[in-house]
Amino acid sequence: MTPEPATPGPSSGWTMTDLLSVDDLRITFNPPAGPVRAVRGVSLDVRHGEILGVAGESGCGKSVLFRALLGMVPPSATVTGSLRLDGASLGMDGSLQAVAALIQQNPGAALNPVFTIGRQLHLVARTDDPAVLADLLAQAGLADAPRLLDAYPHELSGGMLQRSVIALALARRPRLLIADEPTTALDATTQAQVLDLLGELRARHGLTVILISHDLAVIRRLCDRVVVLYAGRVAEAGATADVLDAPGHPYTQALLESIPRPAVAGRELASIPGLIPDGRRPIAGCAFAPRCPHVREDCRSGQPEPRPLHPGHTVACVLMEPPP
Amino acid sequence: MVPGARTRIERGGRGGASLRRLAMSSLVILGVVTITFAVSRLVPSDPASLYAGARARPEQVERVREDLNLGAPVMSQYVSYLGELARGDLGVSFATKRPIAEDLRRFLPATLELALSATALAVLIGIPAGVMAADRAHRLRAVGIRLLAVTSVSMPVFWSALFLQLFVASKLEWLPLAGRIDPGTHFATPTGFFLIDSVLSGSPSNFLDVVSHLILPVLVMAAYPLGLTIRLVRSAMLEVLASDHIEAARVAQVPWRTVLWRLALKNALLPALTVLGLTFAYSVSSAFLVEALFAWPGLGKYFADAILRVDLPVISAAVLTVTVVYVSVNLVLDLLQIRLDPRVVLS
Amino acid sequence: MAARGRVRHFGCDAVRGGKRSAIQRWSGLLGTHGDAIWHYRRSRLGMVTAAVALTFVVGAVFAPWLTPFAAAGRGVPDLSNRLRPPGAIHWLGTDELGRDVLARLLFGARASLVVAVGVVALSVLVGVVVGALSGYFGRWIDEVLMRITDAFLAFPPLLLAVLVAASLGASLRNTVIAISVSWWPWYARQVRAQVLSLRTRPFIQAAQAIGAPSRRTIAVHIVPNVMAPVWVQATADIGAVVLTAAGLSFVGLGPRPPTADWGVMIADGRHYVLSGQWWIAGFAGLAVVVVAMAFNLIGDVMRDVADPRTRGQLR
């Protein structure tokens, strides 16, 4: 058991309901030009059977974070921090691969173009029983599964491809699905279907799902809880409704402002001024400070720690603290 | 190299794609014939004296001028050149006065035997070595193979031949110095391919004799294409290994061996089929160096002798023949690729 | 929105990430800021091979001042000193005409350098013109130029050069022309591909839209932007050209004696190898191998540096 951290953050040590617990994860890439800090101390828990949304701009470290947990960052990268599965410590050397499956962003690239779907399922599921393989496809919502076993990826539509990818992910009977932008490359109708499928799989198999997405609408539709990342740190975390309806962090507020809403015609669509910070330079104070409309003097000094806004909803922002 | 991740859309499906390749190759051959004609008939300041050779008497040069129709307009020369080629007439050697087509036919099997053996060796070693060179799990082995590859593409064949002859043949006497068979060995040669003929002769000693003569020239000839194959396969593999589906397979705990040698290699192999053509081309084009050094009685030695005598009709006919063979080999490989690639969309 | 500029945050994944994985996206991000020369200098192998290449160039340029046997280097025989093995005076021995092998190698480097630079310069010139016209104008111009290029590429390497050299007659200048004839199509192909991807870029389309003359657009906007990879290829090719030139002179299509040339040295020296005088052909061949290898490796390191996926593999 980990000792209770000083600040009650999104990670408060392992509890009975946690499948996965990440503490103080830091990832640094080491190209010759000098280190790049991609993830700068992230702690988070994933509960049994939940769908956890992970939101943030591109470059905020959300994809890299989960690839590091799966042991899929280049060996030259430095990864520190701890990972617990059901309370037991786990190395970040790929051990998590035994219980987790990854669904990638682009289904067109996620399948090997020169092998049939059946052949790829066979290699992953380690059985060539066509009944078993066809059943996997059926679970992913693909009718006519036996015929699809002999199909090559290029013969399938985008939605069918993503369902095949999900079938491949199910082949190893994982407990955890890590879906990295699973719907970004799909059209709107297919998007909804794939999201429903993920929800269904959770309900039917008791799967835990991590949904990485930049699209807050997708997260609102499916996720129980959400973690908002900014520049490699957790900005805000909590139940989806809490975070998205009453955001505490100025960054989350700005994100929500920038979603186009058809109801308010004529309103200028807000965008967040400035760019995400450069990972090669050290960041003093709050990483969001240069872009923040509520910036104060003390934002530039210390990194804000996550503080509870109310139970289960934490915000890492000095606004949560009394002014100096 | 085209990576194995893209869908190739061919209008008209496989049949249409094949027809287009066929048409393209015919066009290329016409271009090759034109270039050969231009270089050998139009570039020299006095083609007739060049064709007749350095020691020709003036009246011989005049006869050549008439034979080659050099007084006629260029277009009519070109047309008659095409006509001769179409009849399979490659002209006459000025050194031996023999019809070149006949000589080529006689010498071709010996060269093909050498070049095909070298191609086979380069590809059979080069492809697995290229895969290993892309395998980051065995860094040291990968670096060693890359070093081997860069050495073999940097070594002049005539130099490596010399020193293999010096050490392996002359000093150690492990293998014969030169030639295709021992002077004392005789057997019927119906195919002209001594490997096959010696097996047909039924005597193992004949076969061993042929093989022992083949080893050194094949090693020398295979070196450059081997290095080339390793480098091309490696870069195709690296491209494939960086793709999403390989990441997916690794996360799904497909064993690394399977990922490398089956999942990735099959993707890398389709573009690598072109390597086969290139390998053959490099083997054939170094033949004139290798055969001259190993006294190998083939097209290459015939060609090298012609170069020494500046026997231009032989040089241009041999270049043309080998190029046409090369274009045909590439066409066959291209058609094969179209047949094998599941991504060629049938429409 | 217009007043605030582009929406920079959400949706960028889809636009920029596209088909690439997250890891590639990250390393790609770094690559665009990296300084290629800086990376190159970090590579130990890169520096060693660059030193070898530099030695080759310096040796060629300053040959007469680097050896006490400059006369032998120019071809003056000294029959009293025939076939001396390597020793204190003649470090690499002497050849069949008593000439210092090291001096011949240094003067031979001049021939190699002239051929290499000549071939690369000539081929790049022709290749860039053909490739730029083909890629920029497209349609029938592209079709015609590319079919011609294909025909030249259809010849197996070396053979076209042999044919041209045999037609023109053996000399250093003709070696340059002969190899260039078979070399330019590769650059034309490369430049054309670059131009095709460049043509759709906004600044080119803007230049076309304001009616800038094609010649100016090609000269000012296209060519400077495609040259970087061409120079990488050209540098790497120097080794291959040296190798090819040695092959041509080995079969008697190189410079005439008494000009020193590595291929000729191997050809002449080979008659003495089996009788034990290995040093003439031996060192000449070694020179070719070392120079060809150095430039091949320089090309490898440069490609590695340019490609974030393999960056840092060669050290």
C-alpha cells in the first residue's frame, strides 16, 4: 500500500475499486538536441469497469502517457513513476500488455495490409479455430463474420475496419481497453456506432475503458470520469458531469468555450490564445499561465498541486488557493 | 522504396495494370534502342573508322561507311537499324567478322549461369541479413551487418577478385584460379548451363568440378548486389516497423520473432521484389569485369575483349541485348508484384 | 475567429497527426526544430568518415607538395627502382616502372576527384533542369521527359557508361561525360518527386496566382527548395562515381598513361599480384574502397540525421 500523499489528488493510492493506479509518472525523451519532458508528473487512477476519458490538446502527452504504461516508448526515453495493477506493483516494460489492449487512432493503418483479417486475428488470438475468430468479429458488431475472415483490410469500410481493430483488441481477452482517439478518423454516424460499441463492451464484459480524445463531446457522451491534461500534467480530474458542467480550471473552461455551439449563432468562436509550451524548456510555475485569462502573480512561481473542488473533483490551479 | 502500407489503386484492375506495364516496357525498349543507336552511330566523330577498328586500312573504313549506310540521312539510318534488329540481326564483329547474334547466343548461357547464381546468393543471404540489420533487439548484430553491407558496396569487383584469387586459389589452393571447368573434364553440354549439364552427365565429380569453379566468381559478383539488397530490405523494414499495425501487434504480445519475420517482412518483401531485378542487373553489368578476371567464357569476357579492341558493333549489340534482358526481367517481376499484392484494387 | 487567427487547439490531432502514431508525432515535432549539421557533428562515425573524405580531397589538391616523388606521380619512370616492396623510402613500394606508389595514389586521387566532382555537377545540372520542368509543368512535358528518363534508367548500371566511353574514346573528359549520361536520370527522378510535392504548397500557388512567370517561379521558388536532398544524394554518390570510374579505367576506358589513375593502377598491377608484388594493385584498390566507403557512410549518416526514426542509430 502506498502512503497517503500529502495532497488529496486524483490519485489517492490504491483503493479496492481501482484497476490501475499511476503515481507521479514522468516521461522524458532524449534526442541529441536535449531532453524533452513530455509527461511531467501525472498521477491518476482507473477504476474497475469505468470508462475514463483523457482529454487535452494534441501534444499534451496523453497518447505518450499510455504508450509508456504499455512499454511502447523508445528505449532511449526515460520513464519514472510507479504503476499498480490491482494494487500490485507493475513494471512499465510491457507487463501491462498482458491485461490491456490498445485501439489506435487510424483503423486504416492499424491493420496489416498484406494479411487477411482472419490471419491477423489468428496470430493475436493464438487459435485458428474459425468459429472462435468469427465470434470475436461478431462481438465487435460485425455481421457476416465468416466472410470477413478472408478479407484484406483494404476491402473494408472505415467503420468495419475500426470494428475489426476492436475485435483484434478483444482477442486476448483484456481487462482494460486503451482507446486512443478511436473515432477521430471516422465519419459522424460511424463515430456514434463505435462509441456505443465501446459502451456495450464495458457493460457486457465488465471491461474497463480508457478513452483518449480531444473531443469533449465524445467524452461527455461516454465517460464516467474525465482527466484533463495540459503540458504533461493533470489540470483537472473528476466525474464527467462535474468537470464539463462546472469546470474549475481556466484551461478546461477555455476548452469548453472553444467548442462550436450551433445554438448561439453569431457568437464568435473562442480560441485559446498562444501555443502549448515547448517541452524542451523548463516550465516555471503553472504551464498554462502564459495563456490564462485569470493569471496572477503567484502563478509563475510554484507548480500548482491538485486540490479538491469538491469530493472526487480536483483542480490544479492557484485560484483554488487563497490569494497570497 | 514504397512502404507496404498504402493501397495501390490501379485502373482496370490487375489485367489493366499488367497491360499498362507491358506497353510501358515496349516504350522503354524503343527508347533504349534509340539511345544505343544515337550513342554508337551519332556520337563518334567518325563512326566508320571507330567501327572498323584502330588498325583498319582506309579502304576498309570506306567499306564500313557503305555497309552502315552512313552517308544516308539519320532517319533512314535509324529505320534500317530498327529493321535489322527486328530481324534479329545485330551486325558483324569487326574483329572476328562473325555475326554478333550468333556469338551472343553461344556465350549467353555461361553468363546467365554466373549471374543467376550470384543473384540467388545475394537475395537468399541479403533478405534475411536485411531483416536482421533492421532488428533493434540485436543491436550489435545489426551494426555488424550494416558494416558488411557498406563494405561490399564499396569494393571494386576487380579488386576483390584479385585478392580472392591470390589467397584462396593461389596461396591456399582451395579452389581453382579461373575457368569454368578443369581442362581435363569433359561432358556433354546440351543446355549450356554446366550446373545442369554436369548433373545430367551422372558423374558427381563433374558436378563438384563445376561448383568449385563457380564459387569464387559468384562470390565476387554477388558482393555488390548483396550489399544493395541488405540496405534496401533494411530501409523497407524500418519503414514497416514504424507503422501502427506493428505497434498494435507488439502490444498484443505477438512474439517479436513473428512480428519481424512474418508480419513486417511480408510488407517489406513486395517492394523488395524490385531488388531482385536490380540485383540481377548489377550482377550482369559486372560480368564483363568478373569474367575477364576469371577467364570465364561468357558474354562478359566477349564484351571485355570487344572493349579492349574498341569493337563498337559488339559493344553496342551486347549493351542492347543485356538491357533488353534486364527490362524483360523487370517486367516479369512487376507483373508478379501486381499478381501478389492484395492491395491492387480490382475495379 | 478570423480576428483571433487559426483555431490552434482541438482538432489539431486530426490535421497534423493523420496516420502517424503518437510516438512518431513526438519525434517528428523535435525533428523540425533539430539542426541537421549539429546532429551530424554529434555522430562519431560521421566525423571519422568526413575526415577520410577531407583527406582524399586535400591529398588530391595538394598532391605535388605532399610527396618528394612528384615527378613519379606525373608519370616519369625510374627503371632502376622497379617493383620495390614497401619500405622506408618508398612507403608503399614502387610500380613496374619504378614509380613511387604513394605518389601515384596521390596523383590518382586528382583524377578520381575531377571525375567525381565533374560527374556529380554535370548530372545534378541536367537532373535538376529535367526534373524541375517535368514536375512543374506536368502533363505531356512530364510524360515525354519521364519516358526519356526511364529509357536511360533501363540500362544496367555501368553498361551505358561503357558504351558512351567506347564511342567517345578513352580520356578523362570522356569518362566524366560517359558516367554522367548514366547518372543524371536518378537526380531527375528525385527532383521531380520533390517538385510534385512542392507544387501544391501555398507559396507556389500564390506565385502562380499573381501571374509570376514560370521561369522565375522555378528558379526562385522551386529549385532552391528541392536542392537540399539532392546535395545529400550527390555527396553520397561521390563514392559510387569513384568506384564506377575505377571500373571504366580498369577495362581501358579511363585516362591515358602517364596520367595516374587508381583503376589503371589496379589493372596494371594485377599482373604482378600472383607473383607476389601485391602492393601496386593492393594499395590502389584499398584507396578506392576507403574513399567509396567513406562517402557511402557519409550518405548513411546524413540520411539517418534527416530521418527522426533512425536518428542516432549510427554513432
